[in-house]
Amino acid sequence: MDSKDDNGKLTQQDEDQRQEIDCYYRGGKYMLLGILYGLNLGGSATLIGTTQPPIANGYMVGRYGPGSVISYGKWIAFALPLELVSSFFVYLWVIFLMWKVTRKTKNKNVYVSESEEDNIGNDDMQPKDGDKELDGGVKAYIKQESLKLGGLTWAEGCTIALITSLTALLCLTDMDDVDGWFALFPDGYTSNTCATCLIALLFFVLPRDLKQFNLIDKPTKYTSILEWTYVVARVPWGVIITLGGYFALGSALQATGALAGFQDFLSENLVKVDSWIIVLAITIFVSLFTEVVGNMAVLLVFLPIVTSLAEATNNHPHLFVIPLILADQMSLMLPIATVPNLVFVTYANTSTIDMIKCGWMVNIICLFFVNLFINTYGYVIFDFDTLPDWASIATTTMSTVTNATIV
């Protein structure tokens, strides 16, 4: 309970304590936001980390054929360094914000009055035994909780093995110089979805405990690693319905031709513009648009726009599609932008204003490195200078239509 002086006001000690609590509370918000940024940026490092790359690959296959798929290995080779560099600078930004709100509690003891601040550093002001006991108690608690985890169980080992197998299957689908496991089946019979569904099915087949293999003392009930009732109870159905709404919105905009005029405007006015300027415009516009509409809707709307733009400007479609995917994933300023943002605001005690204060600079950092990597390292990984055969056919068709329209 707060103590007050004779005038009914809080004492300096209580005021300092409140100030310290407020500072650490605000700093804790930035720590939570750092976790959110790690979720979004970490998911962009692989093709299955978020839903955008698989959807983009599916669209590319429908427009250009199987040869247009962005391979898992190339994506990791490009996106993983980008994610690491971006995450490091985002980390520095979050740490800076935390330092700003907590620096006042670093240089003084909140239990000391202003008249006694000069004594800080003396023996009387050194950490007390109670502080040491508290520090030791925290370490003991962490150690105790770590011991509760125990050793690696059969179910945990199976989970690690299955996830590793899925990663290997996705990386070895179809490589440039060596045929992947796709070559074992006729064309059109396999996709990354097959590997994902197979691994997911095994979670419902493999037993949770080694006792299931004991023929003598075998349990009466077979228990798999995952049970359907558990999955149904834990799946965020509201988020899935929201995603379905995004798909419906994107399909409606495409079917009604609502963006046809905008698509024609870009194709006609950006034909002679350098590709790096187009990439910059795509990333900035998509990032801002995603903040107020949602990443899935923006992706579904802009995929046909950027591919048509690539055909009109005679550029590699991946040169525009990849920055579109990354900018769509790295919109981190408003709750509606991404699914993790939406879930985070729902469960964490963080307001939209807090996200804006921290997220505007995160967006700038991410967009800067996306443009830097795509215009330098991206040419090494994806060979943007060479127009592939699957894109040449579409580009020739697009050029013919454009010329006929002009005439």
C-alpha cells in the first residue's frame, strides 16, 4: 500500500517505485514486440515458415508451369542471410527503445532520496545480501524448471526427426543439377504439399510412448503423438476463417477486374524504369497497403499485377515476386497486417500505439535490407539477368498483346 506524507501526497520513495515499475512495464512491452518480430522474420527464412511463399508458388505454377517454382534450397540460401541481418538490426532497435524507457532506473537506486544520490557507489549502497539471495533464488528456480523437463522423450525425438525429414524433403524436391525425389514420380503427381501432408499424417500414426511396442504389457489404448481431438481444440479457427476472408477478398478483386486499370497503368508507365526502382516501389507500396488490408489479401491481389509488370518490362518474374512476398511478410506496424500481429495483440497486453512506435522503424529496416539483398545477392542466387524459358513464352505473349493495344 502506498504511503503518503502529511499533505496527502505520495512520498518520494513511493513515487520512485511507481516510476520504476512503469519504466520496466513499458520496457517489457518492447521485449514482447521483439518476440513478435522474431516470429515474423524467422518465418520468412523458409518456404514453409509462412503461408505466403507456398501461395505464391502455387500461383506461379498456375501461370507459368512447374518450372517457375521457387526452390526450397534457393529460398533458404537467399532468405536466411537476409533474415539474420534484418533480425540483428531490429534487435538493436528494440534494445535502444528498452534502454530509453529504463535508463532512469539504471543510474540510481529508487529507494534513495535525492539528497542521498551523492552517496551512490559507497559501501553502504552496494548490493545487500537480500539482493544476492533474490538473484540466487531466480537461478535456482530456472535450474529447477530445467530439471523438470527431464531427458529427451520418444515423442520429442520423433518430432525432431519428422521436422528434419520434412525440411530434407522440401530441400531435395527438384534441384538444378541433380534430380530430386520429384523425378521418381510422373510430372504433376507430386508437390511440396505431398511431403507436408505425409509428415503431418505420421504425427497421427506414430505412438507417443515406446510402451506401445511392448507386446506383453501393451496399453489397452493406442495413443499417437498427436490426437485429433487435441488438434481440433487447439487450432485457432478464428484465424483460419480470417485467412479465408482474405482469399475471398483477393479472388473477388481479381474476378471483378477492380484492379485492371491500376495494372494497365503500371505496365504502361514503368516499362522504361530501372528494375531496382520498380522493386523499391513494390516493397514500399505493398508494405504500406498490407498494414491496413492484411498480408494475404495484398499478396493475392498483387501477384497478378507484379507478374504482368515483369512480363511487360521483360524482367525475371521472380525479381518482382520475391520482394513482394518478403515485403508482405515484414509489415509489422499494425495488428491487421499479419496473422502473428493479430494473435499477438489479442493475447498480449500491447496497444496499437505501442506497435506503431516500435514498428515504423522495423519496417524501414526490413525494407532496406530486402531491396539491398534482392538487387545484389539475389542476382547471384536466382540469376535474374537470365530470362528463363518458362517466362520467355509469357513475355513474348505479353509483348504481342501490348503492341497490338498500342497500334
